[in-house]
Amino acid sequence: MHSLKSTIIKLFIGFIFFSSFAVKNVYAQNKITSVRVWPSPESTRVVFDLKDKPDYSYFILKKPLRLVVDLKNTSQKVLLPKVTNEHQLIKKIRFSKPKKKGWTRLVFEILEPVKPVIFSLAPTGPKKDRLVVDLFAINKKPKKAIVAKNRDISGNRDIIIAVDAGHGGEDPGSIGPLGTYEKNVTLQISKRLTKLINAEKGMRAVMPRTGDYYVKNNTRTVRARKDKVDFFISIHADAFTTPIPRGASVWVLSLGRANSEIGKWIESSEKHSDLLGGAASVLKDTQNEKYLVQAVLDMKMDHSMKTGAEVAVSILSELKKVTKMHKTKPQYASLGVLKSPDIPSILVETGFISNPMEERLLKSIAHQKKLAKAVFTSLKSYFKNNPPEDSYFAKIKQSIPERHRVKSGDSLSVLAQRYGITITKLKQANKLKSNTLFIGQNLTIPRS
């Protein structure tokens, strides 16, 4: 009898313990471990790191505007970040009384009407489960069309370069052995390059990303198209599975798959970046692939690829003067950021952030300036030699007479026909008193 009573007591205690454990499991299975906020000019992103996959729902309240997010069976023992003045869409993030015991209710105090896009992200790389809250402004005033600086009386426009700083926000890019984030290095170099371009009369730079936030690849080229850019250059810092590779390289579009290990690594990294930073629209943008496939057949793609390859060669020749090169010829990969058919595009890998020595260089202000100067020099040289017809550079080129070095078989009549001018103008420009030319003689060819 005593034994039976003892067994019943043990079972009862076990039941109580199991019940309390089950209740605890029901009401606090998940946990918010940290919160990060990323502001951008047109949206705000808030990322909640969680122990497990979130189970959530949300709704919007008016007067005042609020977004309410309920996380089921989730602990709220975490400090919420303060919202700084650079956020133009939200005033504050706070906790509120949960809908049910053991739940967490988050309230976003909103400054203006927004479109919320809320989704969960599965673990990727070092990141665990996340809940992402993207808030997009609804009544955002459209960006004013670019008015090129240094436009002269005749209306000659600037050459516009899109300088794209790779990665950003939730997507850090590659991380060096010392903890350097690629997204920070690319932004610093891009800003230095932008400053050089904007200081040059007849050139103007625009940046798809100007701060620490993510811009999906498709949006980067869409913004460039709206800005009517002449050339798109994306700045990155390379990485690999080992710390041995180092040196800069320049990548152009391949319509097939990359045929090198580094190329495959970069293509894989780009997909990883989309998952980290742009997963909200990965599925929605699949329809754009149809547009890309059709556009590849267009002649514009041939022109864009040809121009990109020519600029790549020029940049490589300048980069080798200031840094070690990983590859001395343009490399090819199928990268989304290069796929715009109407905008010549290249991707510059400024060095391997996975190499400890090169990581230190990439953090150096002096080295960043050298890299930016090399890229700028190449861009300026290319567009001075190949200016768009309605640009300021084209006007300057027309005012500078061409030079011709006389070789065997040249005569005044041959040269006049070749350059589309009269013999009289050719003689006047060179102050020639006879029709005799000498091999090695330098002639000025006046504009027709």
C-alpha cells in the first residue's frame, strides 16, 4: 500500500513538472535575440534575430498611424533600438500589451503612410532565423530629374556615371579575417570615386546606395536607368574560401556561366546577397528575367557588352599601377548587376578582403584614394575619346584638331579624302606652301 501511494505521488509530481514544462514551451518557445534598424532614402528596414522560425501576424492602425506586429509564443526580453533622426518613416519602436499570454506585441509608430512588407528569413550562413519588416513610403515625392551641372549655353550635357557600392545593410558582403565588412569598404571607395567624377567638368556621378542599407540588384540598375546614366560601375571587394588569393580584377557580363572558380564563387555570393538583403522581392522579380532574356537578343546588349569590355581593359591598365592584380584581363560572369541591356556595365573587385594583407590595404584611406583615382582616370580617358554626341566632352573633342603622322603612301589628296576636308583647308591648317609631304611629318587635321 505504501509502495502504491509512493508511486502515485511520484506520478503526480511528474505530471505537474511536465505540465509546467509544456505550458512554458507553449508560451515562450521562441526568443528575440537582437534587433537592427536600417534606414534608406525611400524605406526603413527592421530586422529581428530570433532563436527559431517566427510565427507572426500584423495589422495597421490609424490616428495615429501604427504598425502592430504580433509574435506568437515569443519572449520580449530584448532592448529595442532607439530610432534616430535619419529615419523618415518611423518615430519609435516599442512593446505593447500582448494579445495573448506568452506572445510579444511590437508597435511601430509611423510618421507617414507606408506599405509594409513583412517576411521571415531562414538561417543563412552565420545568420539565424529572422523576421524582416520593410516599410516603404507610399506618398514619397518622385525624385527630380537630374539637371547636369556644368551645362553650357548650347546645352551640352554631362556624362553620367552610376557608382554602385556593393552590398549594404543586412547584407555585409564578405567579411575579412580582421572583421572588416565589404559593404563598408565598397561605400568608402565609391564615395571617393564619386567625388573625383563630380569635380570634373562634363562628368557627374550618381550613387544607387549612399548609406548603410541594402539595394537589390534589379533596383540598382532601374535607378541608374531613371538617372539616364551613360555607364554603370559596381565596386566590390573579392573573397575566396582560402586567404591566399589577392589582387584586383574587373568583371564583365557573360551570357553563360562563369568558367573560373573565382567567377563561380562571385555568382554564388550574389545569390547569397539577394537572400540576405533582398529576399522580400526575389520571388516578385522573377518575371523580370523574361525581360532580360528578351533584351539579351537586342542589339543594345551587344553595344553595352562591347563598351563594358573596352572600359574594363582601360581600368585594368590603370589599376596595375597602384595595386597587385589578380587578373590582367577582363573576367566574365553572369551577374545580375551587369545585365542591363541599355547601360554598359562593369564590376570592379578592388582586392581580396579574405587576404589579411589586402584587407589592411582596403581599409587604408591612402589605398582607397589610389584605387578611386585609377578608376576615375580610366573613365575620364575613355569618355574623352568616345564621348556621347550631345555631351560637353564631345564639344571639347570637336574643338581639338586631330593629328596625323605622315607615312608611306600618304598625300594631301589621300588625307583630304580620308578626313573629309579640302586640300586647301589642310594646307592652311599646316601653313604648307607646296603639295609635298615628308614621311614622319606631323600634320594638324582641322575639323570639317
